[in-house]
Amino acid sequence: MMARARGFTLLELIVVIAIVGVLAAGVAPAMLRDALPRDPLAVAADSVALLMDRARRAAVERAAPVRLVIDPATGRWWARGAGIDTTGVLALDRGVGIVVEGPAGARLQARFDPRGVATADRVVLRAGGRLRAVTAERWTGVSVGANDAR
């Protein structure tokens, strides 16, 4: 009776290395994406979109209208309705020159009815020659669009 050899065959090692390679290829892009700094203009636009989305969701969940107001001059916002009375300041990196554009002296408004139907001004964020527009689509939700105005 022969003693059984201990260890792994070359084929088993190649299979394990291939599996590890496939897993690394799937995980590496996500890790790199999170490690790289994000565009401050995109971060600001995403924060406005999230704010609008939360206001819409609150209107639907509580079956009552919600009004969201953004002051372009200060970046302050407030939401009222459906038992909500909250305020805050937009996450704008003023160090890179991000500004909220709106009619002179006017505040941007978004109204969401209990069905989630939106009537809203377009929120335009500008940094240098680049723009991001956040729109509360009447029926389908919030969208963020990019435009290079250079």
C-alpha cells in the first residue's frame, strides 16, 4: 500500500489563482472608485437631488404636500408640510466656486403633492464654466444633468 502524497496539484493551484483573480477584478474597480476624490460639483448636485427625493418621498409616505425652498444666495434650504419643518445648508464647496443659480433675489421652490407629483424650479449649480442641473421631473423623480458651458 502506497502512502498518499500530501499537497496540491498544479491544476488545483491554477484553479484557485484564477478564482482569486476573478474576484479581485470584480472588487478592485469599486475600491478604486471609492478611493478617488469626487468632483465637488457632482457632490453638490447629488446632495440637491437627494434633498428633493427625500421631500418627494415624505409627501407620498405621509399623504400630504411638501414644499422645499432653496435660497441661492446663501445655500440654505427648508422643507415644510406633511408634519415636516426642517432646515439646513447645501453641501457646496465654495472653495472651488460652486454657486446656486436662480433668478435675482428669488428663491427656488419645489412642491410635491401627496402622489409625488412635482412642480419645481430647476436648480442649477455652477463651478467655473461647468454646470449641473437638478430637476424634479413631474412624474418620474429627480434627475441630475451635466453640461459643460465652456
